[in-house]
Amino acid sequence: MFSNDQTLHKRFQRNLLSSAVMLASLSMGFSALSFAAEGDVPPVSNGTSSQNSNTPVDSDTSQHIESIVVTSRNREELAQNIPVPVSVIGSKQLDRDGIVSVDDLTRKAPGLTATTPNARRTGISIRGIGKASGNDNMEAAVGVIVDNVFLSHVGMSYQDFTDLDRVEVLRGPQGTLLGKNTTMGAINYVSKLPSFKPQGSFEVEGGLNKEALKLKASRSDALIDDVLAYRASVFVDQQQGDLKNISPLGGNVHEKNRFGGRLQFLWKPTENLNIRLNLDEAQSKEYSNTKPFMIDPLTFADGSSRTASNKLTYTSRLSRDYFGGYVPVVGDRSWNEIDVAQLRPLITNNSGESLTIDWDLGDLTFTSITAGRKLHFDANNDSDQTKFDINQGGTLVDHEQFSQEFRLTSAPSKVLDYQVGLYYLHDSTESTSRTLYGQDAGAFYASNSQYSSLKSNKYLLSSSLNQVYSTTLTTPQTDSVAAFGQANWHLNDKATLTFGLRDTNEKKSSDSQKNASFYDGSALVSTGNAAADAIRASQLGTVYGLVHGQDINNNSVSWLLSPSYQLDKDVLLYASASSGQKSGSVQFKSNGTPLNVDPEKSLDFELGVKSLLLDKRLLLNVNLYQTTVKDYQATTSILDSTSSTGYSSVLGNIPEIRARGVEIEGSYAASHDLNLNFSLAYNDAIYSDWSTATCPAEIVSVAVCNNTGKQVVGAPKVTGVVGADYQTHLGFGGLSFHSYINAVARTSQNLESQLSIYGRQAGYTLVDGGLGVVGNYNKNKFEVDLIAKNLFDTKYTTSINGFSNSSPVGYDGIGARRYIGLVFKTKY
């Protein structure tokens, strides 16, 4: 279960490090080449295209806001000219701020939140809706798209994304064009393309307040002039963990240890035909899968003791004389320390390949995108988080997908331009949840009466669960086929009506099986003692053979209707109405009984304005929205008499939620040297119908609670982002000084699935910043920066697990603590 073949891992790591050294050497050796600055392509004006779309319309020396070209609607358009609320983070800001992960993006884009404790438990939401965490049968409502390829498992987003041209965060349903499971929005990653002119970069970063080594390198050039070009990039991201393991095992956890690379080839056999091959791989081997225990309440909400009437808690179990007065790490200490007897890395491998063909036929462009991707995830956790051998657990996931998309895109027209296409996706997952009990498990999980009868016979107490191994296998599969189209009808020079339709048919199936044996594979046999056998039975629950779930064959239609009006060349007014659907899921109860989840349906309305004011020095965008989701899919807890904790975590449907709010984004060119940016999101996201919710664990007087009108889990009402960027020439040596600061603030939110009082995360603010100098040496640009992330060392979490009779409240997604680093960069 917990062994791992590291040969491939080590070989890939050596190759990446060798590549980084090679690329660094190349960057130093090309001193005769002139520096190709970011955006060093002809300026893009409205309606024209560029190879790398993150290109400013206005020159860097002007005191204007830069306009950015995006491909949010599968064609190149100015972000300010599309009737879609979208946040764009360009390559310059991505590199400056060290934005490489989904978690990093949440500090830039209003309304975007995420929890990323590991690949499988990653959850992404927009406007407080869409977070799906820890269920391999469940699909996300926020799509993640990388170079036109939709990632069908949210765990595929758990990696560093580097060498990017830009990231687009689109809010609101995008299902007409961007497709499957984008009912709440999408994150669109766009890599830098291969260049026919020599380009390269190298970056190395070291930690000052903790050990860290981060490397990034890229190289691009023509292999055959104007016909074949390549682009290669690699990264290494290593950072010491924030939590010290105080057990004799030692070490640190909550670390980073990631590496990966991307290789692209661009072939232009003719002037009208572009063919791009994209290969990528990213791996991580991190001691990071921890859930610090913050509180083990003494009483229930009504004041009654949790240990009355022979009830048990995590703390009371460990207070038994078997454990010798051991005091577990619970409370404020957990922000800095953890006590684990078993420390094994969490393994995540992401890899993929895609072939994109763009064929310009004159009035039409034909696009074909063929892609395959794989995710491997292996979690090995010390679930009890003590120095004892109680249990190890974790899920092994292997996920594969294949997709094919065909598109026809018309050339821009004064009357009508359009896109039509076909899309196919097949994905399959093999997910195995594993629990291995240790020699101290019997003493921990025994009831009071069982412990009393066995404590004098430690052999029987240990034999009840020692080396007992339980696995639950699920194998979901999906086949999805869709036809789609969207058109812009230009009623006149100012008014446009955009309308679209997508018809999707999906077939889903899944099997499940739960087995129990000894770890060596031998069958379980009775201990010969009723109390010891009862301890084992209470933990194993129902074991069942292969069960085929209830197949799903579902057809759904997504639509969009969006009028827009160009008030003048710098002001766009727009509105939209759209509907989307996220498919249902084949699920099972803890005893193997099939229990499917219904599709999730959304209806969204938007009203907005995009403007460039004050002679294009002020960009100000305002968007109002209301989204209603019926049969909202969420992981919740239900009462379960067969579970040892009394509850089971299941995926179910919440009758209705509603999000209503306003989003404001802006930037201001205060001077040639100073730029300011700001955004504000007010989001009133509530359960508009959830009167039959399972009560949180602290409420024992009733089983059903009415959560109607309460704030949605993980949805802060207010999020604000402010930032400033200052740069100026120093007047000597050709050097320039620059500095930046960025702060994101969120109001309080509840992060526990049943809205427990222990799930509240208070409001907090995160501040990042940096300063440095930029210069040129031998025609190569270099930069030296001092950077800080979470400058004021704010303690926070993005996910909380409620308590049970064997576990305290756990902070499942604690944020990274303060980091200060020194960075050297060069580009040529």
C-alpha cells in the first residue's frame, strides 16, 4: 500500500535539473542577442490578432491603461470589448508576483476562492459556488482549461503553471463555448507560444526566512526558419514546511516539492496552417497532507458533556492509561507543530499531450484539438496525528481522459460572426480509499466497556485491529458528446446581440467494492474474543462485493442571450441571461447501496459596464449578477448508524442556492511611474432552500436543521484587492528601481459543510510585495528582487472539518505562512 517505485520520479527530477542548468547556461551564452521584452510583438489593435495575446495596445512609456487581448470566447478580442466579466492576469504580473498555482490566483481575482490541501481535496469556487472537494465521482462547476484543453478532474489543477502568456478568470456560466462543467465560470490558462526568434529566460530564487529553492527556465527558437519552432520550459519549486514534527521522527510538513516541464512545437507548413504539439509533465512529492487539530470541544451546543453516558471523544480516548498520559497536539500549537509517527510523502503526477490544428480557410478558420491527460495521486496519511500506531489512510487515484474538439470560426463581420463545433470527452477513474490499522488502534477505537474488558490483555486489545486493511474501490466513467454554436449579430455599429446554444449528452457509470483483510492479503479470522471482534466490526462497517451503480444517460441544453451596446469607443454596456447544467453523479452509500446525485441546474443574469476613462488612465468595470442553482451538488454529512463516528460524508443535492452581488474592477495610471489596481466583490450567497440539512455535530437535540437563508459554505460576503506598482529610472548605470504591493482581504465565512459553529474563519488580510532593480548587461536584461508573501504572517485556513467521536475539528486547508525570498532573473 505505502511503498512507491521512485525510479521514474528520480530520473525525471534529474532530467529536469539538468535541463534547468542547460537552459541557464544557454541564457548566459547568448549575450550577443538583444533582449526580447515581454510583449515584443507588433501592437495589437481591435480586430487584429497576435501570436501571444497578452499584448499592450499602448506603449509602456505612455500614461495609459494597457488593453489586453484575450481568447475567452475562442477568438482573439480585447478584454474590454467582450460582454463577459473577466479578470486577466498577464505574464508580467504573473512573473513579478510569483503566481504559479490556483491558490495564488485567489489573491488577484475577485470572487475566486480555492482550497488546495492536496490534489484530490482541491476545490475551486467562483462567487462562493462550485467547490468540490474529496469526491472522485463529483465534477466541478468551475472549469479549468489549459491551452484549450478542459481538465476533467480538479486534481489536475494541483500543480505549478509557469511560462504563461496570461490567465483569464471568467465569472458566470460559460457553458455555451467553453463547455463541460463551467456553469459557475472558468479559469483559462494560456501558455506562451513557440517563437521563430530566439527567446529565453532563467530565474532562480532562494528563501531567506526558510529553506527554499525555486528555478524557472525557458528557451524558444526556430528549428527551421518560419516553418518549425519550439519552446521548452522547466520549473523546480521546493520550500521548507511550516509545521515542525515534534515526534522522534522529526522533519517538517506542509512543504512544497514540485517540478515539471513543458515542450511545444509549432509547425507552419503553409502560411494558413498552424499545427502545435504540446507536451507537459508536472510532479510533486510533498510532506504536506496534514490537517492540524484546532479544538476538541468538551460540550455540545446545549452545554451537555460530550463524554457523558459513556460517550467518547478524541481526547478522552487518548487519556486512557494505555497511552501513558500522552497529550496530543490540539489548539494554537497546531499552527506551528504536529505530532505524527508515520511521515510519508504525498505523490501527485500530472501529464498530458495535445495537438492543435488551426487552418485559415479565408472566411472560416477550422480548429481541431486532440488531447489526452493523466493524473496519478497517492496519499499516505497518519490520520490520527499522534506518536502512536493507530491508523494510516489515504486514497489512491488514477484518472485518464481523452478529448476531441472541432470548431469552425467565421472571420469578423459587420453583420454576423459565429462559431460552431463538436466536442467529445471520455474519462475514467480508479479510486481506492485505504485504511491500515496499527497495533494501537484497538485501544483507541474500543468503547469504554470494550476497553475495560480487554485492557488487562493487551494482546487481544491489539489483535482486534492490528494489520487489518480496508479498501473501498470506485470506478466512475464518463462519455460526453456535445454540439455547440454561438453568434454575434451586429445590429448596427454600436449594438450587438450574442446568442448561443450547447446540447450535451452524457453517459456515466461506476462500480464499487469494499474489501477487508489483513495487510498481507490473508483473510480476517476471529480473535476468539467477542469484545475484540466487536471493536473490529465497528471500524470496518459493511463489507460488500462488486456493486454496479445506477447508470446515467442524460441530455442537457445550455443557452446564452447577451445584448451589448458600445456607448462610445471606450464604454461598453452589456447584459446577459444564461442557463447551464452540471451532470449528475453515480454514487453509493457507505454500505454499497447505489445513491445517485441529480444534475445541478443554474440560471444566471448579468448587467455590466466596461469603461476606459480620464483619457484611458482609468479602467473601471462594474458587474451586477444573480445566480440561482437548483439541486446544488455538495459534499455533506448524514446520520449513519453503520458508521463508527455516527455520520457519513456523502455527495448530495441541496434544493436551491442563490448568489447575488456586485463586482468592481479597476486600475489607474496615476503617473508614468505609478500604477494602482483595485477590485471589490460583494457576494450575498445564501441557501435559498435547505430546510432538511443534517445538523452539525454539536447539535444533539435535533437531527434536522433549517439552513435556509444562511450564508453558503466558503462564500465570504466581501472580498477586496488593492495593489500598487511603482517603477523609476535611478539615473545611473542604466538601472531602474521597481516595487509592488498587493493585499487581499476577505470577510468572515463558514468553512464546515454543515455550518458548524466551529467552522467559522474570521476575516483576514494577506499582503504580498517586493522591490528590486532592473538593468542590462551585455544586451541581456537582468533583475534582482526581494519578495515577500503573506508579509504579516497571517494564520488562516480555507477548509474546516467538523469533529466526531474520534477526531477533533481539523483545519484542512491551512494557508502558507510568511515567506521572504531573493530572486534573480534574466531574459534575452
